[in-house]
Amino acid sequence: MSELGENISSRQSLPSVALSLAPLRRGMRLIPGIALLLVIGYLGKIAAAYVPHMEYVLFAIALGALVSNTIPIPQVFVPGIRTYEFWLKVGIVLMGAKFSVSSVVNIGATGITLVIAEICLAIVVARLLSRAAGLSEELGSLIGVGVGICGVSAIIGATGAINATEEDASYAIATILIFGAIMLAIYPLIGHLTHMSDTVFGFWTGLSIDNTAEAVATGMAFSEQAAEVATVVKLSRNALMGFVILLFALIHARRGIAKEIENKGAFLWARFPKFVLGFLLLSALKTAGFFSPTQAKILTNISNWAFLLTFAGVGLSLQRTRMKAGLKPFVVGLGVETVVSMVTFLMVTLTLK
């Protein structure tokens, strides 16, 4: 009888064992893709060593894009490749160990005024051009939110809030991805041709490039200092994402297009990018002298490796099939991005000189 009881007990413990192994199995599934990110990123670093005055960022992204658009990527790599946004957040959080709170406040205080102006500009221009092109109000709103705040993340966050269709979201995301790739290539060239300082270029990049990954990558393609400034300015835009999406949701709800938001605080918290808090926490710890110089250097090195994985992932995500926007959304996106780029260029050059 006791032997029977032991058999039943052992059978009942099998599900719990399987559950405990589930996270390990999920982690193992990520290894091939993360290894691919590491290989592509490191090859980009090697290639950059042979080209004077060039950062590895562009090589890592270009190599990733070449691979993803010429070779069918086996499914086994896909889960790990998708972690590149996680590595972006890790890199940004750890970058906080390089900043004192005063630096963040100084950049943020100047940046927040420019950020609010940029967001308003992007939304107004997107709505005007969308209306002129005959696009739906929802699609115009998504393009405006994507350009004004945080690219793909803002579009995804706003889609449900304003009851936009998946087709509208796909058009808006494709438009953002197209211009992110274009700006990544031409912004550093414009910066060097116009002899922009690291600070000015960082502000311009952080203000006008939509996706966080592309903003950091573009800043780093110019210089490490430009990347640091671009990151802080871009985080200022990201922090306002919840407020802007909430505003759009309320406007659409009053027009009967979307549902009323009952708990506005919960809505804001759900859409607030939590990694911004991690960045600020490490900045505060750095200011308080919590990290020794050696520890700060270690955190910075880990941050750099996280960014290396990120940029390889950005390249691998630049697939032609993901960037097929319709002609009208593309033209509207071109108009909005051009206006925002030109106006923010003037804003930073006049404000920061």
C-alpha cells in the first residue's frame, strides 16, 4: 500500500518538475538568436576597425540588414533575435551609471521644452497632412504619435486606446521603420557636414528620430557623447508617451470613436516606459557615490555590450517585408518627418549655440 502511495506521489510531482524546468527551456530557446546578435555585432566592430573615423554601429546594423534580407533566417534564431529591445533597455538603464543627476536635469530641462514643441509640431503636421491626403483620422493620429514620441512603441500603445485598425497600425509602423532606416544613414553625414557639436547633434537626434534604438544608434554613429545626450533627450520624449496617448484617447472618446478611460492613473502607468526609472535610479546612485570608479566602468562595459546586441537586432529587424507602407501614408510620413527634422534642426542650432 505504501509503495502505491509513493508511485502516486511521484506522478503528482511530475507537473511541478515540468513547471520548474519551463523557464530554463524558454531561456535555452533564446540562446541561438542571442549568439547570432553577438556574432553580427562583433563582426561590425571588427569591420569598423579598418575604416577610419567610423563607429561600429553602422556596420553592425548594415550587416544585420544584409543577412535578414538575403538569407532566410531559421525559426530557431527568431526568439533570441527578438530580445534586442530588452538589451536596448538594459543598455540604457546601465548608462545611467555614467550620469550625475545634475547632468540629467541640465539636459532634461532644456530638452523637455524642445520635446514638447516637437511633439506638438509632429501631431499637428500629421493631422493636417493626413486630412489633405484623405487618410483616416486614426491613421493620422498614429503617424503623429509615432513621429512625435516613441515610434513603434507609441503606435502600438495608441492603437487600442483610439480604436484604430490593425491595418492603420501596420501602415504607421511601416512608415516609421522606413524613415528610421533613412535617418540612421543620413543624419551623421549632415552632422559632420554642418560641423555640429556632439551636444547639438545629440539633441537633434534625440528630438527627431522616432524609435529609441535608432536614436541611440544614430547618436553613437556620430560620437559616444552625442549618443549619451540623444539618449537622455529621447527618454524625455518617452516619458511623455502615456500623457499624449491618454490625451488622444480622451479626444477620441468624446467623439464616440473610443471608450472612456475610467482609471487614468492606471492607464498612464501601464504606458509609462519603466526602464526610464531604472536609468534615473542608477543616475541617483552614481551621484550619491554608490559606485566606485571600477564598478562604474564595469557597468559601462556591460552597457556597451548590451548596445552591441541591440544594434545587430535593429539591422536584423530591417526587413523589406516589414516596411511596405502604402503610397499615401508614406508621403504623409515623408512630409511629417521632413518638417520635424528641419524645424528641430533650427531649434537646436539656435537654442544651443
